[in-house]
Amino acid sequence: MSLRPLTAPWFHGPAGHEKIWLGCAILWCFVMSLMMPYWHFRGKQNSTGEAYTVKPADFLARTEKFVAANRVGTYKHPGNALLGEVPIVEPPPGGDVYLIGRMWQWYPALRLRQGETYRIHLSALDLQHGFSLQPLNMNFQAVPGYDHVLTLTPTSKGEFTIVCNEFCGIGHSSMTGKIFVE
Amino acid sequence: MSTTSHNLAAPGTPGRVCGTTGLHVCFDAQRFIKLNAVSGIVFLLLGGIAALLLALTRWQTVHLLPVDWFYRILTFHGLNMLIFWILFFEVAILYFACTTPLNARLYSRKVAWLSFTLMIVGALMTDYIILKGQADVMMTSYLPLLAHPVFYLGIILMAVGTLIGVFNFFATLYVAKRDKAYTGSMPIVTFGALAAAIIAVVTLLHGAVVMIPTFTYSMGWTAEPDPIWYRLIWWGLGHQSQQVNVCAMVSVWYLLTHIVLGSRPVNEAVCRSAFVLYILFINLASAHHLLVDPAVGATWKIWNTSYAMYLAVLASMVHGFTVPAGAEIAMREKGYTSGIFGWVTALPWKNPAFSGTALSVVIFGFLGGITGVTLGTQQINIIAHNTLRIPGHFHVTVVGGTTLAFMALAYYVIPLIFQRDFIWRGLARVQPWLFGLGITLLAFGMSFAGSMGVSRRSYDIDAQGVYGPAAHLWLGVLGVGGVLAFLSLLIFVVLCVGTLFFGKKIEGRPMADWGTPPALAGSTPGSLAHDHYATKGTMVLTLVFLACFVVYYFANWKALADVWPVR
Amino acid sequence: MKNEPKIHPWQKLMDNPWLLLVLGVLIPVLSYSVWGWIELLFTKPALLP
């Protein structure tokens, strides 16, 4: 009885249907717990959390240096005053890329090459921001004080939008950025 | 009166014998069950009004609130629903579970007053400062976002108050054993409440560790805590508090199927072991919120997100079997034996406590459980983190699961503890169905919009220029579901409050029956106690569940394999 | 008391709320919080080449 204390010893092992279900459930849990290590070694999409501590001011200075060295143009977002004008930067294939999230833009815009692998250093200057690459729907966290390194290989061409998906104040839903893949 | 025994059955003890169940009820416990349950329902109403405003804002066509009030109301909604409503109601459940089933008196009235006062003061402080517009930081209040110090102080008082209530629970367990109020093992409902209380201790300790330095920082006394350290410890509060709900909800499942159908656990050892797995491992799942974070490595992420090899998921799958299996055996013993599902059609679907429980099991398991485990898979989280898929998941666990189970419980708590029969009983029979429907629509809308990349906690999806008509359509479904769920919540609150004032008094007589299946002629109670193959219907249902789980899980791996390689 | 039936050790564990409380606090604190905290403390500074 579920509401009264049990006075006789009650321990006995599972049997019958319950034992069958327990077996199925344990097997399924085993499959799921192998999937993550399997994908870590053999799968292509992983979040390893590679990161280094950094002062926001230092990260901004490094990003400006990166922009000055690789700038190829200017991007003006149609109808989004918050984003304003941002430089378009084309990093050398296989190189380091610096990307800042701040209220309320992703800085700078990037031009990448299909099939090349980049080390994208992601950080935030003021509040936490959410790197959400659309329409692919890939999501990573950008946190002030941390240089979050994503080793990323664009495999499809086109224009992609970075949406902010971590609440960062009143302009949050208008905070966007751009990645062009050629 | 320090010599008074804590055994409720002892002569002269302040308590009464329930006219419906014949169980002893402690007057102190009864008073604080009333206070905490009513406060919980008031915060549920506040959070519900906020929910309606939010649903009508994310529904892009309606887009009701201005931007600043959207984020303010979202903060308000999160705290009132996930923290205040749930914790007040849980303290009520704890006070019940440690007294009546154990024949014990509540340990201390003073401690219960202290707990209640701190909780209510904390909750009101927090709500006040949010509505004043000085804490637009979301429920998570991720640093470096900073709210007014009163916001943190309110949460600290709430957490400390709850912890004191949990202490009262443990102390009651101790004195009940010491005074031999009961002998043997505590019943499964109390054991489930114990699991909830243990998890609450871990939760509230994390709450203190993260909120105290944040409070002192907001006062300007100390340096800013590290933002990822804050995320790590905060989720020890934020996610684990929801595991308290899971345990309390599963206890309520066992309680209500027992009250309505006369179910008993198929196997005490298996049911209790499942609760032990919750106690030991479910709290590792806080890592689900840091799966795409910097600075915590893959090994930590994979080990913790798997709840140590999915042992806590195993526990939920066990309860998902034993709760319906207990019901099936009870029904078959009553003589409803035709076919595989004959017992299902004979279940009392018009009894709101039963329909609420059954819907809670189905919505929590099929929708909440499957999505939760899948989204909480380390790599799959890349295509889910901070999208609307996440609230899509937790609205079917915490709302469709826990809140609906607690509503179902209220259909017995109010007659049995407040001693009044429900008013408008016909409306009550519809309420759980409407709520289940509304929440399911809401969660589908959120989940599909989230799959299209729509982010959570976002005021407007048109400014970004990337979402098409399909995403707008699913946000509309979210809105319609939200409105239906709110209507049902309103009906629930009106029924409860109306009953407290106008319900027919029960004095010494049994409560009006909501409808329980009668035992058919020729049936024998306990006849299936040793038949281990009597649960064919449950076996089929759980295998269908497993098939859905496998399909959804691997479909998400496929979706992940289609995005850009990343490391 | 004589003739008391033998109680399975697993039942003894589950009849002991205090042991469950200690284990229930210790395991998540070590596995999630302390381990996670250590990971953060050992984060190296960025070189920014």
C-alpha cells in the first residue's frame, strides 16, 4: 500500500514484464551513453569547450588588428540601424578569426571559403551573448572574459545570419551579424 | 508540552481522524499545508497572467507587449512559476508526506512559521522589484547583467525559507522514527518526498553559494563573480530545483493512482531503487545548460550530461512502467480483464484527479522526457541551445507534467484538508483536459519554431529577417495553446478559491466521490499479487514509448550530421 | 527480538534517509560542481597571436 508503512521485508528482484522492460530500458540507456563518446571521436559536430581567459579590452584590440589586416569591404544591413555599418573581413583560409558579440551587433562580418577550416575566436565584450547561426541553427555561448575557440568548416555556400540568442537587454532581438560563404 | 509524543495516534495529540480515509491528520501540518498550498496557487495565478501576456506577444500577429515589458514579464513569469508556485506547493506536499502516512506530528510549528514567513517575504520582494522595472535580467540573471540587490535578497530569503521547511521535514522523519509513530519502512509516497527533499538540499545549497556573492557584488561590497562560474553554480540551483519537481510529481502519481484506483507499487524494491537513482544521479543533469559553453571540457560535459550513463533516465523509465502497471493490476483485480486494453477504457477518465495524473504521465513521458534526453545530448545541444526547443521541452515537463499533477492533487487536497467539497464539479472534470491540450499545443509550437532556429527570450523575430511563414505559423500555435492553457488555469484557480469560500462543508462525512471504478462481482483484491505477466497493456504502451524515443533520438543525430563540421 | 526476518542490505540502504542524504549531496557536488569549478580554474590565458 502506497500510503502506509511497510512492516514486512519487501525486497525482491524484478520479475516477468517488469524484468523485460527493465532490460529494454537498460539496453537503451547503454546505447545512448555510448553515442556521445562515439560522436566525440568519429562524429564531425562537437562542442569541446576549447577556451582561454582574456580581458575584453585585449580581445577588442586583437579583433581590430584582425579587421585592419584583412578588411575587404563594408556591410550595411538593410533596415537595421542597430547593426549599423560593419567591416567585411576575409581571413586567410585556415587562419584565426576574431568575432565579437556586443550590444547589439556581431562584429565584424565575415567572408569565408567553402571547405576551408577556420579557428573562430568567439567572445563578448559587455554581457553574455548567444551565437546562433541561421538558417543552419548552430548555437554557441559567447561569454565576456573567455576566448571560446570554434574550429569551424563551412560546407555550404550562401549568406548566413548570426542571431543573438542570449538575452542582452532591450536591443537583443535586433542583434545580428553576417557570414558570407563563397 | 515538550513531553508530548510526536506519535499522532497517542491520546491528546492535536489532530483528527479523516472522515474519508480514516487516516490521522496533524493540525499543525494541516495549517501549513493550507498556507503553503494557497500561497502557491496565488503565485500560479500571477505567473499565469504573465504567461498569457507572453504568449500573446510571441504570437507575432498579436505582438501585445512593448519590448521593455516583454522582458520584465518574462522575468516575472519564470520566477513565479518555476520557483514560487512550485516551491510553496512542494513544501505543502512535504508536510503532508512526513505526517499523515507516518502517523506523525509535524516537528515544529515555529520552524514552519519561520520557513513560511521567509518564503513569502522573499517572493514578494522579488516580485516587487521586478515589476518596478529594476530587475529586467530574466530568471537566470546571468552576470554581468545586474539587477537591484533586492532581487537577489528576495531569492536568498525564498531559498533559505524553503531550506528551513525541508529541515522541518527531516526533523519530523527523525522524531517519527524515534517516537515509534511508525515501524518498518516509510511508504513509497513518503520515500518519493524524501528524494525530493534531498535534491532540494543540494539545490538550495547551490542557490546560496551563487546568490550570496552576487548579492554582495550588487551592493558594491565584493568583486564581480566570474560569469561562467555563475552559470555553473546557478544551474545547480536552476536545473536541480526542477528535479525536485520530478520527484514530487512521481510521488503524486503513486499517491493519486493509489487513492483513485487502489494501485500499489508492483515491486517496492524497483520503485524505490528508481528514486535512489534520482537522488544519486539526476542532479548531474545541470550540465545540460553548459553543453555549448567555453571552458568546461568534453569529458565533464559528456559524463555529467549522461547523468552518469543515463542512470536517472533509467529511473524515469522505471516509473513510467510501474505507475501504469500498478494501475493495470489494480483494474484487472477489480475484474476489468477484457483484452489488452479493456482496463484502460474502464478507467475513471471523468475524475479530474485521475485524468490529470494520466495526462501528466503521458505528457511528461512522451513529450517532456523524450525531448529532454535528446536536447540534453552533448552534441545535439548544438542545434537546440537557447532556441525555443528548450522552453518547448520544459513546458511539457514542468507544466504538462508537474503543474498538472499538482492540480490533480488539489482535487483531493482541498476536500480532505480544507474540508470542503468542490463547487462546479462538471467544470472541474473538463479542466485537466483543457490544460493538457493547451500545454501540448504550446509546446509543439515552441518546439517546431525552435527547430527552425527561432530563439527563446526574444521579443521579435522579424528584425532578424531570417524566419519564414512556417516559423510564424508555429508561433501562432504557441499563442493559441497559451491562451487555452491560461483559460484552464483560470478555471482551476476560480474552482479552488471558490471552493474555499463556498464549497459545501465536510464534517465527519466522506468527501463527495469524484468517481472511482467499482470492483466487479467475482473479483478478488490481491489476486494478481504473484502474477508477473499480468501487465500486457502497460508492456505494449511502454514499448510504443520506447519506439518513439528511438526514432526521435536518431532523427536528431541525423539533423546534427547535416550542419557544418565544428570542434 | 528473535525470529526477526533477514533484511536485504539494499533495503537497509533505502531505509536510511541520512545515508541517502549524504550520498545525494556528495555525488552531484563532486561530479558536477567541484569538477566543473576545477575545469574553470585551470583555463589558460589566451595568447592572441
